[in-house]
Amino acid sequence: MIDPQFPLRVTGPNVHSKVFDDEVIVLDMSSGTYFSLRGGAADIWALVQSPVTTADVVTALTRRYDGAPDAIAAAAHRCLGELVDAGLVVTDPGLGRATPGDGPAGTARRPFPAPEIERFTDMQELLLLDPIHEVDDTGWPNAPHGT
């Protein structure tokens, strides 16, 4: 259960994301699992890049999209719950809050796209074997001194 009074944030440095057109790919390097976020889930992921509460997320989505506010709120809560359950997002009482924007000015509101999250584990073994996990502050690869 997400505590609605505390801001949300991405779990930590082992979680990476990249936007591709209308999809966000999120990689959890600690588990080797990756996720495809589409529809409203991509918007929700963008919002949690800054510390926002669940109420902030719902407010931003209802301002950006046409749709019944209760339906948008229910979809946002389900999506955020899935992101928390997957270990990608956590609540953090120590964070301040950001104020999410309304979206690009002058854009017409369109119907709210249902959040879609797909989880993939087919590359776990390869991702967990990747030597990038041993990178330190000097980067990788590094030649030993004196060579």
C-alpha cells in the first residue's frame, strides 16, 4: 500500500529508464528484470522522476486527459501499486515535493490511455552477468596502472 502523504521516487541507482516514442523501457539492474511501460504508465513514470505524491499524479493526469476523474485515479493507483510492488518506485518521507506541470500549453486534451506494464525476465541471466555491475567511480573499462 502506498502512503498517499509521502512523495514517490524511483527506487535507486540500479533502476534505469529510456523513452522510445510512446514507450518507456525500465531496467532493474539488481534483478535483471526489465519492463515496458505504455499508455498512462509512461506518463506516470515521467511524473515520478520528480518527487510527487499519488494525489499529485492523479491531479496531473486529470488535467492532461479527458476521462472520468475516478477512473483516472483508480488506474493511476493500480499502476503506482504495480511499480511499487515491482520495486521500481518507493515512497520517501524525507523528500520535498515537486509540482507537476499541466503538459504542453495549447495541446488538446485526449482520452486517458490505460496504463500498461509488461514485465520481462527472459534476459535476467545475461543482465546479471554483465560486468557493468562492477563499475566504480572511475568508469569501465579501466586498464591497470603501469600497463
